[in-house]
Amino acid sequence: MTIDSVRGAPDIPEVAEPELIQLLTPEGERVEHPDYPLDLSAEDVRDLYRDLVIVRRIDLEAVALTRQGELGLWASLLGQEAAQVGSGRALTEHDMAFPTYREHGVAWCREVEPLNLLGLFRGVNHGGWNPADHGFHLYTVVIGSQTLHATGYAMGIQRDGVLGTSSAGATIAYFGDGATSQGDVNESFVFASVFNAPVVFFCQNNQWAISEPLERQTRIPLYKRANGYGFPGFRVDGNDVFACLAVTRKALENARTGQGPSLIEAYTYRMGAHTTSDDPTRYRLKAEEEAWKLKDPIERLKAYLVRNELADSGFFAKVDDEAKQVAKDLREACLALPDPEPLSMFDHVYAERHPMMTEEQEQFAAYLASFEEEAK
């Protein structure tokens, strides 16, 4: 009897797993793919390793700050660093990324200050960066809605008449496997396909939509859904930073030259909790996590660097020290963030004053004043 039978759902038939697009094996061996050539210098590879290590360290620091009551919540990317750094480094200055609330690695690649991310989860700002300055939209908490934003933005790029030129850009929409069950995502697929919009849909399939396993989202591999909408789909090893870089780079270039949308399914695993309010031990087995540890994106790239004598112990120690310093500076800056005035939440809800908003502001001001009266 399967878990689905216990839950009262019909057994889901076994589906043969498709071959992953992979350029770097879990053991750190480089493999070639005829459709995705990737020429990286030793410095390029070292830079990717540095990105992965620092992004993970930022993430771990944010989790610790949450546990200590300094952040209200945090959505960890642990295990998904390669998918985010690889795709993030494929973007050019003309592209625009539309994230969920977990794309801390992409934010790093787009030079968004990590402190701005922490400020959002600390509740002292609404993001704190200008999307136009970074080619990186504000975080989106509503599941899947950013795919419509990305598609609409891509249709705007298309109508600007720049596709195929040196100033052409594309959009990339990030979402998880659970979001593929949302209507917004499916509607964005329809619009993108019909209008041949220059957008790349990047699904980080981390196997779990909070506590729901992948088989509760689909009976076929997610990338195959693209065929039904009329554009190509690909499955890439989401723990392989080389493959994520190469496949995303090609998909974005296709979009910029007018070849339309595509779907990339980065097959990876969420090593931590969905957010810091979640307890994954309640719904998944420890053995599953242990199996995925052997596919760790940082360890495989480190193995590649060592195997090919592209880095020594001094380099790895230097990166670790830099990551620790980034985390230390981030913690100090986070704790120093000023708390906004409570009434300031009403300042920018509407462009002009609204009678109902004014009434609510007055009511909240009276509520706050009541505490001062009690203290006297």
C-alpha cells in the first residue's frame, strides 16, 4: 500500500524519469552536451564557486536570525544554490527577472544588497531596491502571480521592437513545482505561447510544495507540460551550476531573438524547510534528504576544481573567510535597521489621500495612544 492509498487517493503510476541535461556529475566530472557547449575559464569557475558559497552562507545567517527572533520569517534556498546562481549568471543587463520569495541567489547575481532582503522579512521595508536598477523585480509572495507579470513585461519588450538587436532583453519568471498547479501560471503559459513572448519560465522543482510531494502536482515530468502550450520544455540537473547556466543562457538568447518562450525545469531538492515556520520532519523521510546530500551543488563544483587543479586549499579558505565576513556584516547591519513609525504604513497605499484610509489611520493612532495612557 502506498502513501496515496492511505490518504484515500488512487495510486499514481510509475513514470520513467527522463534524462537530465547535465554538464557536471555529482562526483565533479565534466561531461559535454552537444546542444549546450559551455566554455568557462578557470576564473569563471572559481567565481561560480564563490557565488555558491556566499549565497549559502547568507541563507544560513538569515535562518539563524529568524530563530533568534530578528526576522519574522525566512524561505531558505538550501540545496537550490546552483539553480539560482547558474540561471542568474546567464542574465544580461537588458533582462528582467521576476522572483518568488526564495530567489536570494538570483538577487545576489543581480547585485541586490542582501540587507534589503532581510529588511523585507524583518518587516521594515517592502523590498528596498529599484527593480529597474538591478533587472530584478520585487519579491512576490502570492504563489505564481509573478509569471503573469513576467509575461506582460515580455510582451512589452516585444512591442518595443528591440528583439534581435543588441539592446534586446528577455524576462525570466521563477517559481516552484507547487506553483505549476496555480491558475496564474497556466494562464501565463497561454499568453506567452499565443503572443510568442520573450520569456523563460524557470521552475525550481524542489520536490515538495510545502508538505505536498511532487506526485500530488503532476503525473508527468513538469517540463513536458510546455508541449501542450506550444513551446519547448527542458529538464536540467538543478544541482549542476554549469548546466543551469548553459541551458538558461541558450533559452534567454532564443527569447531575445524572437524565438518565443520556453520552460526550464531545474530538478533539485529543498534541503531545508519550506520556510522557518515549517517542520519538514512531519512529512518526509530523513533518508530522502541524505540521498540528496550526495548531489550537493557546492561539493560537486569543489570536486571539479580540485580534480582539475584549478584551485588550492588557500583559495577555498579565502572564500570561506569572505563568506563569514559577509554574514557577520549582514547580521550587524540587520540588527541596526531602524524600525519604521507604525503609522507610516498608511503613507503610500494610494497616490492621493483616501477617506477610508484616513479613517483607518485615525483609528490605529487612537489604538497606539491607548497604550501610552495605560502606562501613565
